[in-house]
Amino acid sequence: MLSVAVAQLVLLLLRPDGVAAEQSSEERIEIWEPAYHDLSCTVADTFVGKPDSMNGYWTKDGEEINQTQVTIQKKIDQYHLQKRFYINGSSLGNYSCVFMNGTKNITRSFLIYALSMKNKTDKPIVSYIGTSAVLTCNIKPMPLTWEWYKVNRTEKGMINVTDSPPRYKTQMSGSESRLTIENLVEEDTDTYVCMAVYPIGPVQGEVTLRVLSFMEPLKPFLVVLVEVVLLVFLILLCECQGRRKGSTAVPENGTHIDQTENLRKEEPSGTEETTAKRRKV
């Protein structure tokens, strides 16, 4: 049995003294099943100059809906425009009531849209090879059923929980659904889609899974360690080269000192030769 929802958009309310008290421009209506919706708008006569009647009609997504234009008679200092619409998955959109006030129209809108996931997150779930991961989606009210898909590039494949050996398990608890993936491999890294099925159509949510090896968290530390070792090696190499240069360096007067010492060593032998010659004579 289809339900009937009543949505009323008050364009202008009057206080007892006749002064405008409130003006609303848009009402948002979230639905999850096909239903009849009574949309109604009310505008006060002081807002348009107090004519006895005025024309009005309805639009959807900016285009006039056929056979909705009517003449609105003033009742109790107000003009009231109401229409019942059947809303399903293909008729969602922006519905507007339009009051024709001479050359100026008064328009207000009802935005009717399908239920959506409100707990979406951009942060991926991180797990490691050989372990398990649990992906969770939840939405209210409780859907008819849940379906899980794995996005492979541009394609979306439904997850088969009957695969052998069983790696996938699904669990539904009220408005929450869980997908458990066991014995993770690197190829499990992907985007997973949870689909909540409602009478008006499916509502989609996404969860990203990233599978890492146990060495992955150590990679930044290993890079830093290699950089430190390389830096220490270069420092030690520079110090060794500096020491070698210092040990082989020759002072500017080193040659003169060596020659002087040689002359001193040679002087006694020269004197001895002279003395020997004199004795022979």
C-alpha cells in the first residue's frame, strides 16, 4: 500500500498585526520508497497587493508541468496552491510552485531526492597480507537487502560469498552490513561498493581497502637508515683523505734543512782527506 506524504511550504506567514513574520524558499524531502506526496504552498495577500484571485502552476526541474495551471481564489487573506504527485525513482527532482503576480512571479521549491549514505569517508582501510579485513556500511532506515561489489578498474563485479575456499563473509545486522575478507593478498587492494536496496532503488556507498606487506611500514625507516649510513661513510672518507694529505706534505724550507744536514755530515770526511795529503807530503 502506497503512503501519502504531505509537504507544505509556507511562503509568507503573517503575525496578528499583519506584518510578515517568516519566509521559506526551499524544502528538502528525502525518500526511500515510492509514494504520493501532497505538495502545498501558501502566500499571504499582503505580499501581492490583495487581489481577489491569482493564477498559479507547478514546475519540475524548471519546466512547467502540463495541466497544473489553476486560478487561485483568496481565502482568509491567503492564496493556497496544492498538488499531489506520485514520486518514484524516475520522478525525483526539484518541484516548484509558482504564483503569477502580474509581471513578477513568486516561486518556491521542493527538492525531492533519494536516500543517500551519510557516513562516507575518504580514508582507506589498511590491512596486511595474510590477515583479514572488515568493511562496514550503514544506513537508516533498514534496507530490504544488501549487496557487495568489487570495482575492477571501470567494471563492477558482484562478490560471490560461495567461492571455494571461502574468503568472503557478509553479515547484516539491522541497518548495518559487514563484508569480511580473509587471507588477504595484495590483489585485494581495491574499491568495494556496498549497495543498500530500497523500493525506490539502490543506494550506493564505497569503501577503499589497501593491503600492505609487513615490510611496508619499515620502508621509510630503512630509507632514513641508508641515508644516515651513507652520510657517515662520506664524512669518514673525507677525514681519511685529509689525514693522508697532511702526512705527505713537505715544508717550504724542508729541502734547505736536508742539504744543510748533509753538508755537516760531509765536512769531517773532507778534513780527514786534507790531513792525509799533508802527511804524505
